[in-house]
Amino acid sequence: MTEDRPTPEGLLDGEQQHASVELSEDAPSRGSIADGARRRLLGAGAALGVLIASTYVVPALHGLRPWSPDEDYIPFWNIVGRELLGQGVAAEKEQRSMAEFEALASQVARAPALPNAAPSTVMSTTAASAVPSQLSAPVKLYPPYEPHAEDDQEVAVPIEGLDRLDHYYGQLTLTELQVPGAITRGSHWGDSVLGGDGLTHAIRRQLQARFGDAGHGFHALGRYNLAYSHRGVVYADRGGWRSCEIIFKCESDGRYGYAGVSSRSSGGGTSRWRTSKEGFGSSVSRFELWYAQDPDGGRFQIKVDGEVERVVDTRSAEPGDAVETIEVPDGPHRFEVRAIGQGEARGYGVVLERDVPGAVWDELSLIGSFTQRLDYQRPEHIAWQVARRDVDLMVFMFGGNDVQRQKMDLYRTMQPYEDEYSRVIAKFRAGRPNASCLIMSLIDHGERVGKYGIQTRRIVPKLVESQRKVALEGGCAFFDTFSAMGGADSIGRWYHANPRLANPDFSHPTLAGQEVLATLFYRALMGGYVQFRKQHEGNPLPQLELPPNNAGVGRPRGEVDAAASTP
């Protein structure tokens, strides 16, 4: 009787193969072969152990750590998990139609609500938006809303606290009306659920399909994590950078930049960007380098289409931050940023945008980050960064790594988490208090029960409720991602879906899952926009605002400003 082989499970699934080898009389004994193989295996294991240990000892290699307490609870996931499951470089080549994911999102929206799924309420407003004090044109009125084809799409869970999105919706109206210079910017910070730019790219793509393509947006200078990648732009880190992610608290001055990552080089560090060949992100008319100023700062060289365009000296009498802006004819371009010595140059990232009415959605993933880690930002530094970016909507999506605290400091009370998140929100909003703010809850996180069962971890609903509380008490809107994807135990259904929407760690969505999450959120965002437009018909139409005249920022949108230092 033949015994059935067990089916392999886990991250390294693969076919098991067996082979037999016949040995001749003068061949080495089976024992000596086994001993040799054992020695080679132990040697390879020891070498691997040394390599892994070096990532914990050498600060420059911290970004290559396979796992740390700051990361998700599946070891090696952020390093190799996505690549083994085809979500790294292969994701760039994957082209799925928007209609496919809209259909999947509709299936999720039509799924019956679960008894313990958190209820969702909508807080809309009937008051008109405040008209900015600085107007660039005579006040006009909101025109009647013209129905859009997307208006009939199902909304699984509406956004709570819609009145907190008035600023964003007002600016989005100007963009839809094609007011010159009306670029509406969204900034999306999050943990590894944003990794690979799947969720954020899908949001960006749908917004730009409706409101216009104003460019790719912000991108980190160096690849701080092997899983960091963006879609809609061709990027290459040519090496030479020492990158520091905020989760490691590796910048003594608390200046981590807009995306929470800095990259340093005394010479040789090189990164390149190229617009996509077609579609969204295929044109750019403005390139910005965001960097730190320092008395011992080095120099950056910026190339445009293969030619040296500018050399940026980061030396300054006082530490601060600056932005170097280069205008180019609107169209396809190549850019290179290289550190060329004479000191250590520190950069935060670049911006690729177009000076045309449209939408921008920044992917700002911090892979492996607890929510609290954003509080490491120096207050005046991140305030300047947010103000300079001229953000219209700040979106935060954290909590996946805080699930680990289920049996630690959050075992009895969620108050520490709520206090942490509230401080983070207040710190970021201080730089742009008029901007809208929204918290997206974490997705469902599961664990195996028995041989085949998958259930929601106990702390997940508690984290969702804490995030709702922080949002609504802190002046932000709230999107219940957990309920939108189906509530309790939905991660198991997503894992077994076809195509598979959740990965085998039951904590991360697949690329297809990210697309579905994006569509669920986008529909809720647009559902609120339609309500806003109908409620504001005939009310004063907001004009384009001038950014706050501090820290050297004083340009209307669409104009170039000089480099500026923080106080």
C-alpha cells in the first residue's frame, strides 16, 4: 500500500522529489557521504548565520534585516515573501483591467454582513466649505453636479465623518472643473500593506482616470527595503546609499523626511527614474529633489535625459531642509540623482509631477513600522515637509504590526495605542491644519485554528475601534477597511478566493487583494464626493490657496519656488 505524501504548506511550497543513487563498491560509503554533506550544510548554515547577524550589527545593513520586533510576525516575509509569490518585479509587468477588480469589489460589497462586523455610520454636513482668505480669482459658485458613470457603483462601507473631507473635496472640485494649477494631492502613509505600491497605485490610477494625471508624486531616494517598489514609474537604485528608515530611530536629529526614510552618501550613491512608456505616469513637467542641509553637507548632481542639469550644494550654516526644483517640457523624461562628494549628502526623495489640473496620490510605505514609530519625526521638521508638499488629504493606514502587542502592553487596555496614534496625527496635521485627514483601519489579520480553519485575531476588532476613536476625536474621517473586506474571519475567505486575495501569512493582501481594497476605498471616497457636490450646489466655490508663507514656501501651485530651510 502506498502512503500518501503530505501536501507541503507555507511560504516555500514546492513539489517534493525523491531520488535514489546506486553506489559502486569503490565508491565512498553512505556514511562518509552523509558526513561530508552534513559538514557542507553546517558550513553553509554558519555562513548564512554570519550574514544575517551582520544586518543586526552593522547600521548600514539594518534595512536588510530579515526580521525584527518592528516587523510583521512572519519572519522573512518583507524580504522574500512577495518575491516568491510574484509580487516584486513581476508585479510591474502584470497588467489587469480596472473592470476585473471592480467586479471583485462588487462581490465583496454584496457579501452578507457578519454579526460582529463593526457598524458604520456616516456623518455628513450641510454647511458650506470655508472660503480661503487668499483668493486668486473672484468668488464663483459650485455648479450643479453632473452625474458620472461611477455613481451607480456599490459602496460596501461608507466613510465616516465626511465633513472632515470638505477641504479635499473642494480642491477636487476645482481639479474636475480644470481650474489652472488645480493639483489635488493625497498622501498615503502606511505599513507593509502598502508595500509594492499595489493599493496606492490602484487608488492613484482610478483618481487620475477621472480627474486627470498630475504625475506620479513622491518617491524615496534610496531603496531602503528590498520590498520597496513603485508602479507607474521606472526606478533603479544603483547603490552607494546608506538608507535609514524611521522604524530604526537611526537619525539623531529626528529628520527622516516626508516619507520617513533618508539616504546618505559621501559620493557614488546613485538613483534613476524614468517615466512609464504609456498611460499614467508617462509625462512629467517638474522634478523636485528633497534633501537636508547641513554645515558638513555634500553635493548632489542632477541629470535630466542624460545631461547634467544642476549641481546642488547641501552645505548650510544651520541644519535645515530644502527642495531643488527643475522644470522640463511636459512629456517623457529620465532623471538621475548622484551624490558627488565634498561632504555627506542626505536626501529624502524626489517628486515627479505635471503642472496641469489633476490628481496625485503619494505612496509613503514604511515596511515593518508600528504606528508609534511616526512619532520619531522632529515636530518642526515634519510640519515643514507636509506644508511644502501642499497636501490636501493625509491618509494613515497602520496597525498591522501592532497586532503583535496582543499579549503585551495592549492585553488589557488599548489606551497606550490610542495615545500614540493621537500624538502622531496631531504632529503631522500641524504642518497643514486646513488639509483633510482620514484614517483607514487595518485589514483583517488571521491565525490558523485546527488544520484548515482561519479566524480573526482577537485584537483586530479592538484596534479597529481604537482607530475609529482616534480618527473621529482627532478631526479625521474614518474608513473601516476591516468591515469593507467582510469583517471577522474575512481574511480566510480572501485567502481561498479565486484569484487569491490574501497571502499565506493571513496578514498581507496579494496584489489582486490590494487592487480590491483600493477599489472599495475609492468607491467610498467618490460616494462622499458626490454627496459633497450635491450639498454644495450654489455655495461659494473655494479658490486655489497660497501655501503658508513660512519656511520659504510662498508659491502658488504650479510655480517654482527656491530652496528653503526649516527654522
